[in-house]
Amino acid sequence: MQYTETEEKIFSSALEAFAVHGKDGARMQDIANKAGINKALVHYYFRSKERLYEAVVTYVVERYIRNLSDSLQSETNFKQFLRSFITNYIDVLALNPLLPKFLIREIAAGAPIFKKKMEAMIRSSKGSMIQTYYKHFQEGIDQGEVRPLDPSQTFITIIGSCIFFFLAHPMFALLNPHIEKRFAKFTDERKSHLFDILYYGLQPRPELQK
Amino acid sequence: MQYTETEEKIFSSALEAFAVHGKDGARMQDIANKAGINKALVHYYFRSKERLYEAVVTYVVERYIRNLSDSLQSETNFKQFLRSFITNYIDVLALNPLLPKFLIREIAAGAPIFKKKMEAMIRSSKGSMIQTYYKHFQEGIDQGEVRPLDPSQTFITIIGSCIFFFLAHPMFALLNPHIEKRFAKFTDERKSHLFDILYYGLQPRPELQK
DNA sequence: GTCTATATCTCGATAGAC
DNA sequence: GTCTATCGAGATATAGAC
């Protein structure tokens, strides 16, 4: 799917407006202004606010999530997969801070559109990232590298501990201002922090712990 | 702070409306209907939608977050603190599924109100949950129970891995329908899952892992 | 405190010229 | 495709009776 320059401008303005103000709080006038065009033109392209919103969800899934998913196909074992997943995921979120805000609002609303798009994406890609994850996880268990845990529980934990920081960092800066002042550094440190906790938290434990 | 019966009814209707539809998507008419009163009465009590919204944020902080915080004061070491934190937190979220939706929308908007209330709460409580956390975490390090990690990073990871599931479970049900069909069971299992991963992920590692 | 009725206004959407 | 001008729905908020 290829978009015209004007469409791209509308998408990025709309993504920002929806992320910051929510679907209902966003104003078509603001979206048009930020895109440098007239409000009527936004309607000309997308007919209604609802359709524009749906188009933005699709845009986000196709542009960001599919890429993320594809980038993980080549990993060969669980340890590598986990490290790449965390690194790539955090890089994408750090570069596109509007993404998690936008998506979490859709999810809080029950994810009516996002769910459909993700279902389609999972079905369409021959081997989606999720299947790759399950495969490597099971291999890890078989080879004694990972404890026999519920892979769904683990998947949620991995994703959540990556994303949540980008949603809530303004809150956490209340306890540690360093988080905002040296955001890039803290974000980078987050990669190894998460890998260490998760990878070693998943490893089998010879019964030496109290 | 004590509220009248009518105020309580308005709060719970408003919390639901704001959580499901967002601040701008929520309708004063719906809030009044669900509370079983007239729309004008909502304005009589709270003057405007904006003020009602602020009051709901305050209500949530006072009613839910402060309690959660207080319940952790009595724990005596890091291991116990971590286990109680995860258990209590997940219990509260499971019982009040609107809370995370409501709060995450406020946070996505930059948390203008929530931040202020939390600052006040942290200042006011003699020993807040957060201070208790830092104390136990440092003790854990001193006693060789925990690796010398950044406590802020760890705090974010703990909170995020608890909350995120409650925000995103409708999405994860796409890969494992069991999550929705046996929600209570999955939620309960989540407690030990998280404790195991986090506690053992934080432990020192005698260099026997590959 | 609680209601009905109404004022006011914002915003999504369209008509129609260019 | 792009603009100006405008309509009309629907929402917040208030006035005023009880």
C-alpha cells in the first residue's frame, strides 16, 4: 500500500492528535492545520473522522508493527530472539513515542479495529513473529535453557515490561527525575536491564536459592 | 474525605464512562442515567465535566492507590514485599477492571491531574509505599539477595508487568482464547508467574548459567 | 436537592466555487 | 484537488420551578 504525500501528512497529524487527545478529543480542524491543509480536504480524503481513525490504525499496523514482526524472523534461538525483540521493540518505541499512546487508547476502548487488523496480519504472514516466539520458547524448554513456563504468561510479561515504560515515564519521573533528564540514556539502559531480568528469570534454577 | 451516597453513585458512573470512552467521549447524560439521576444534578454537584473528571482522579487515588500503598507498609523484607505487592496489586486490578483503563488514558494525556495528586500523596504519607520499596530493595542488595540493579528500572518493570496484562488482555486472547475463557484462573496464575520471573530474575547469579 | 426546559456553542460534515 | 462558507446535530451548561 502506497500513500500520497498529502495522505502521509494527514496520517502523521492524525496520529499525533489521536494519541494526545484520544479519538473524541482530537479535532479535525487541528489535524488539518498541522497537516498544512484545509479541513474540508481531510474529509475529501477520508470521508469522516471515524474512517480516518480506522485508516490510522491500519497505517500504524502496516508501517510499524509488521516491520517489527518481520525483523525477528531471522533469529535462531530463544536467547537471541529475546535480545533482538527487546532491543528492536524499545528502539521503535523510543523513536515513535506517539505509538504506544495511540495504541493503548485503542486497546482501552476494546481495540475494535486494532484487533481485526492484527488478526488479519497474523493470518497473512506465513510465519508471524508470534509463531517464531512460540517455537523458540519451546526449543528453549526442550534444551533446558528455559523453565517449563506458560508461554502466554511469559509473552505478556515481555511485551508489557517493554511498552509500559514508554506510557508511564512521566509518572515515574516523579520518583527519579533522571529518567526525563537523561531519557536516552535511561532508555538504552532499559534494554540490558530487561534482558537480564527476563532471561535469567526464565532460566531453570538448580535448587540453590533460598 | 467522606462522600454522600449520590456523589458515590456519580463517581462510579463517571469512572466507567471515562474509562470506556475517554474524557471527551464520555457523555454527561450517560453518567447521569447510569447514576439514576438527572443530568442537571451532576452539574449541581460538580459544576462542569472538567471538574468532575478531576474529582474522579482524586477519588481513584484516595480510594484505591492509597489503600494499596498502605497495605504494604508492614512487610519486613524484599521477598515478602515483592510477593505482597504483586498479589495485592493484581487483586485490586482484577476486582476493578476500570481502574487501569481510566488511569492509562489520563497518563496518555500527560497525566496533568494524576501527577499532582500522586505528588501530594507521596509528600503526605510519612513513609509511602515507594520509600518502603527503596528501603527493602537496598536491604536486599546489602544482604546479597538481590543484584545491584537500578531500583527505578526495576520498579518500572514490576509495575508494568502487573498492570499491562489488565490493559491488553483482549488483544492477547487472540493468541490464547484460554485467557478470556478462564480469566480468573489465568489472573491467579499470573501472580506466581510474575513473582517467580521477577524474584529469580533479580537474584545474584553464581556464574553457572551459560 | 432535584427536576424540566432551554440557551449556547463547538465541531463534524457538506455544498459549491475555482 | 483545494478552498470558503455554512448547516445542523449534539453536547455542555444554566435558568428557574418545585
